[in-house]
Amino acid sequence: MNRWAALSMIESGDNDNAVGPGGEISRFQIRPELWPGGNPQDDRIALAAAQEIMEPRLLEFQKSHQRAATDFEFYILWNAPWQADHPSKTVTERARRFANLVQR
């Protein structure tokens, strides 16, 4: 499974209508303040928004670590980028599930 499909699965079960407890929207559960605009129920717009959010995070990770993020690290950068080097137990468990989905 590719990373984006796994992210959608883990964040919302591929539910384009999902709204999280903090107002997160789209299948990727993007926080409202990060949403760039457009219809969050359109999977193509949601994917473009998620990729736009992740691009600088992945570039910064690569710059600081001198390598690309693993699948495990990718999820941490999505869910809790401030925990990139020291994820909490909860984020670690979700990142493991995400990495397992990608590896399937």
C-alpha cells in the first residue's frame, strides 16, 4: 500500500466526510488551520492538500537527518512533527500500525 492510501486508512478509514474531534477534515484529518481551501470531501483535493503540508516537513527531515524519512517517521511527521525524534507512546503505536499498512 502506498503511504497516502495508508494514511487515509489510518486517519479516517478512507472516509471523505470524516470530521475529527478538533475539527480535522478530509480523509487525511487535516487541522482546519492547515486546510488550504477547496472541498475536503474531494479525495483529489484532500490528497493535494496533504502532500502540500507534508512536503516541507519531509524536506526538513531529510536536511536535518541526511536521509529520507522511513514509513514510521513519515507518520510521525504527519501526526506529530514536533515529536519527530522522540515520539510519545501513542504516536509510536500509530506509526507502527501505519508502517505495517505500507509494508502490506
